[in-house]
Amino acid sequence: MTSVRILLAEDDEIMRITLSDHLQKNGWQVDEAEDGRQALEKIKTEQYNVVISDIRMPHATGFDILEALQKAAVPTDIIFMTAYGSVEDAVDCLKQGAHDYLIKPFDMDDLIIRIKRILEMQTVKARFIALQDCCQQFHKPIIGSSKSTQDMHALINQVAASAATILISGESGTGKELVASAIHYNSPRANGPYVRLNCAAIPEGLIESELFGHEKGAFTGAEAKKTGRFEMANGGTILLDEIGEMPLNLQAKLLRVLQEKEIERVGGTKSIRVDVRILCATAKDLADEVKRGTFREDLFFRLKVIPLVVPPLRERRGDIPELCDHFIAELGQGETAITLSKDAMDVLLSYDYPSNIRELHNIIERLLVLQPGETIQPWNLPADLTADVPQSSGHSLLLAAAVAQAEKSCILRALQKTGGKKSEAAKLLGISRKNLWEKMKNYSI
């Protein structure tokens, strides 16, 4: 933990100076308070990792400091110092939420050890909260009411209650991570940790340490023991995303975890029991990878206990209007929302989306940033969307869109050439000024 700050509240000057010197030798920043009132003032304006305080001091007691910290709801732990005759007070403080207490006189090294333990626990808590926040980002609803999506919802609800390993497959951008999240949060493990690892995003030399952790000194740079993702997920669920990218040597170790429910840290000598449900996701055809020799056949069949295929967006076009509404509401953040004209929606419904839902999300985000008006017309959509729409699909709007786009370009060039003077631009275009004004309003120029 960097920039550790400690508040030392002690009315005995010699004791305070001695303690402060020892604490600062560990590289910690120490603020001193000579009585309870000074300590309370400092807590109001500064935030500390640890407060070390005598219980009985002039103007305010340790109980007052503890109460102030609890009201402020700050992540600060407090250690009390007390004379032998005040042990009952210290015990009362512990019952009210203090972290620890020491009886005077005490060993300085003992105090240092206790502080280091507190700091380590604070680091773990901070990482856990960050991990929870990260995972909550993936706990989003699966949007859509098409038959394909409803069938997928039904299967998710059916498999969530089991402890079986599930292989989630589908093209890139279909929402496999959302499916995995839905399985976890609808399962009996919903209150346990949900840990996610993208096997394609981590260098091959580091992925084993990420999965299983390592012991101090296991390899160059391993300056401290590291807890792996499997240990973090104990009692919960782990998602191994892009499992097809996992190196062959680690596939064998993953197979052992599935069979034995045990892991071994890199550089470790003992097995560690883990209770983790494993979900895997892949955009690759693992059966083909088995044939190529890049994926173990025994692991493939072990993972494929329950296969779940997420259909591409082109096979559930009925979800597109709902997805558009969802993305507009999500990305618009309460600002004036855009609407899609029927013709624009027809274009979106006809497009095949090679990158699936992720591509539709990007299209809506682009429209919100570059929106020419409150209503989106076909000519406002990216050109590659209309290029692939088949002419036989009944979209006579394509000719109108092309004409409208050309007309808008001519108007913009005329305005640019005349320096924005509408009367002169209308003459160049061969139309009336009123007609030009109407067209500019229509095209949101």
C-alpha cells in the first residue's frame, strides 16, 4: 500500500515521540495529536489508514474518536493503547468496532506487525471491492423477446441451479459474457464471488500465475505471494473467457482442477482445495481445434457437460428494436434521446451485423455523438449498412436515401461557397430561399 497515513493520538509527549519515530522508520506518514480534541479535528480534514490512540485523554476519549470514525464511514482501522487497569474499556471498544488494542507497556515490534496486518487486510478488501465492481459491470440484462432469446433465457434458468460446467459458444460480440453473468447470478452461488479471466488478454508466460497464483520467489519478479483467480473464486464462479486461447500445457492443469477440485500455486508444493464452478466461453469451434491438435480432446468433452450456444444477431433480428431502445437510453444518459424513423429501422433490421450486438451498440453510440437531429433517417446511418441491403428486399428507400444524401451534400457545398449566405446559396442551387430553408431544416443543417 502506497502513501500510508497514520494518526497517533497520545497525551504523553515522550510516548508519542517514541512511537512516532518507530512508525516513520517504516516509511509511513505519521500525524500526531496531543489530546482527543486535536485527534477529532484531524479526522475531520484528513483521511488515515490507521489511527493509534490512547483511550483516556484530555478533552475527548478513545470512544469519541471511534464514534467519529464510524459516523464518517471511512475505511480507517483503529488500534487502542491502554493501561492494565483499563482493559475493560479496551474490550468495550472492540465490541463497538475497534480493530485491536495493546496494553502498556508493549513491544514496538508487536505494534508494527499488527499495523502491517491491518494494511494487508485493507489491500485485500480494496481489491475485492474493485473486483466486485468490475464483475457488476457484466451483470447486465439480456435484452430481447425473440424466440431465440427467450429459449436462451429458459436454458439459462434451467442450468443455473446446477453445479455443472458449461461451455458457452458463439460468434464474437453476441453477449457470451452476459450469459455467463446471468448463470452465476441466478445460481445458488449468487452471493459468492464471480471472477472473470480473458485467456486471450494475458501473455502466455503469466496466465498460469493469474489462474493459480504463485509463491514468493517462484520466478524472477515474484517478490510476494500472489493469490490466483481460482482461489479468489472459491465458493463462487469463474468465467474462463476465450478458453480456446489457453496454452496446451495449462489445459492439462485445468483438467486436473476439474477432476480433483485442487490447484497448486506456481512454485508451491502443496495442493489447495477449491470449490469453484467453471464457466467457459469461446468464439472458436473447439471441435475443429481438437482436430488441429491445439485443444485437448479430453478437456473439450469435460468442459462440454452442458453446451450453450448464443445465436448471432442476424438470427434474432426481432431483438434489434429493443436493443436500439436500450442502447439509446443507456448511452443517452438522460439527454434528449434520438428516435429512429421506420425507414432507418428497416435498414438496421436488414443488416447482417458481422460483429453482432457489439456492432449495433457502436452504431447507436456513433449516432448519438453525431446526431443531425432528433430523428435518424436512413441517410444518417453508416454507408456500409445500406451497401449490403439486398435490392429485392422491398427497400425502395435506398434510392431515396441516395438522392437525399446527394441533395444534402449540394446544399452544404453551396453554403460553403457563399460563406453561409442563404439567398446566394439558393440562387446557386436554382431554388427559392424558402425552399432552401425547408430543406436545411429537414436535413438539420
